[in-house]
Amino acid sequence: MSDNAKIQDIIRDAATAPDPMEAPAYRWGILGAGGIARKLTDAVTDHTQSEVLAVASASSAANAQAFAQEKGIERAYGSYAELVADPDIGIVYVATTHSNHHEPALLAINAGKHVLVEKSFTQNLAQAKQVVEAARAKGVFVMEAMWTPHLPHMHVIRDLIKRGVIGDVVSLEADHGQKLTHVERMVRPELAGGALLDLGVYPVSFAHDILGVPDRVTARGRLRDTGVDGQVGMIFDYPNAQAVLATSMEAKSGNVAQIAGTEGCITIDGVFYSPTTYRVTLMDGTVIELDGTVDNGFQYEAAEVARCVAAGLTESPLHTLDQSLEIMTILDEIRAQIGLVYPNEK
């Protein structure tokens, strides 16, 4: 068998993402009624056996009612406390702004609910530690809603790297840029706006997923007149590899990623952190095109929560709480280097 045929066999036999429709059914409650909550609701409703039973908006009961009517959700609450007190809800999804992830998460944890917390996990490491300590003390499941590790293409990519298809990884590049200066929450420091926590968390988490915790982080950024970060460049150094990352809220970039090894490379098309196409390029010039596109994509993280809860786990082996703490540590270091401080931290 030729080397190319062997590689083709490895790719064909590579690990695949579990089918979300085979995950156990649970009733979900959603804290927050924005765009990200809509996407998770659609994913749960259309692509899993679970259902979204309730939604809550702390800003306005009318917002929750409008969301519920739009999505066919049975119950709408005007406070987070009311939703987490609902005995029929098994899993709570925190879809609030970055500045307010930890308090709703703690509220749900203390109510004995299993929790999926939107990325970035919290505003800073101190808040993340509070959530993790509370979850472990209460014995409930908690996971950061970083959907990328759960997607089909990432299951394959991790397996190909593990099997040595591209040799030893020596470099990784990833960027995430969107023009979001017109979005109010993105320019407001009191909401922990800016590029890093909303956009930069994707390349940071991607590098962590592939290479782990870096030995050294170097970051340079530019703050906007409101005090939030407009864009940031980052270099992560590892013993035998380097990651070069970038994020911006001021311009749309290619949003691509590449993992280069001693025997080849894997290129992930834009948008790299979402369901997309990708390719393996070997040293002899062989190019193998792959397709990881699926509709929505949030169903994979939702299904992971359901599987783990049904198995009695309190965290996901695919994206552990320790990993979320490590990522928050990296984000805090980047913020320190670029001088990014939010008002409630002063």
C-alpha cells in the first residue's frame, strides 16, 4: 500500500463527532435573549432530542416573552432567579454579556442546575475560579460553551495529529477579525466589550486545544477611545512550537487557521472555529480535501452536555474546567500586557 493510500485510510477511519440526535433528552432554560441564545435554542430544538422549556431576560420580561413567542418556548421569565427555580429545567445556558457570566452561572449552580456558560467563560480568572469552585462543591455539571472542540472537523483534526499524519506540530496560526465597531456592547467597557473576550478567545482556545498551555505569552494591542481593545496580536511559545494569533473588531479578516508539522500541514478555511472545509497537505504535494460543514453547529456542544449529565459527569473530558481556567489565565495575561482593565476591576 502506498503512503498516500495509508493516509487516506487513516483519514477515513479518523475519530468522528457523536451524533447529537443520539444524545439523551433534557429540558433547557436560557438566561439571556440575544442572538447567541437564539442560535443555541435553534440547535437544541432542531438538531437534538432535547427542548428549550424556558427563557429569561433580566432586562425586560417583555423581551423574554417576545423570544419565547418567536421560538415556540413554553415559559418566559422576567428574572433569572425565577427560571433557575423552575423544577422542570435540568440544564441552564448562560447567554449573557461577558461582564455578567459568573453571577447567573453561580445562581444556576446554587439552584442545583447543570450549566453551560457562554464563552469566554467569565470576564477574568478570579470569576472563573468562583464558578468552578461552586460547581465542584455542589456536584453539578458545568462547561464553557466553546463550541469549536466539539465540531466534526476538530474531532478529525485532533485524531490526525495524534496519529502523526502531519508529523510533529511546529507552528500554528489563527486569526479572528470581524468589523463590529457598530455593535454597542462591543465598545462598552462596563460590558467587557472589545475584541479579545468576544473574538480573540477563539484563536486562543484553538491554540490551547492543539498545543496546550504555552511557556510564554507575548501580546501587543491597541485600545480604542472607550477603553476596549480594538485589536490584539499574540505569540505563544512552546518548547518545540509557536502559535501566532490575531484578533480584531475593526476589520473582517480571513478567519482561517493552519497547523504546520514536520510532515505536512492542515489548513482550516474561514470561519475556522465554525463548521467548515479543511485540507491536509503532505510533504510530497498530496492535497486531501475534507468537508466538516453542518447546519448550525451548536448542537454538538449541547449534546456533549446532555451525554455528560446522563453519565453522571460533572465536567466534559473534551473541554474540562481546568482547561477553561487555563484559557482564562492566558486571557488575563494578554489583558495585562496590553493594559486592558474593565471598570469593575479598578
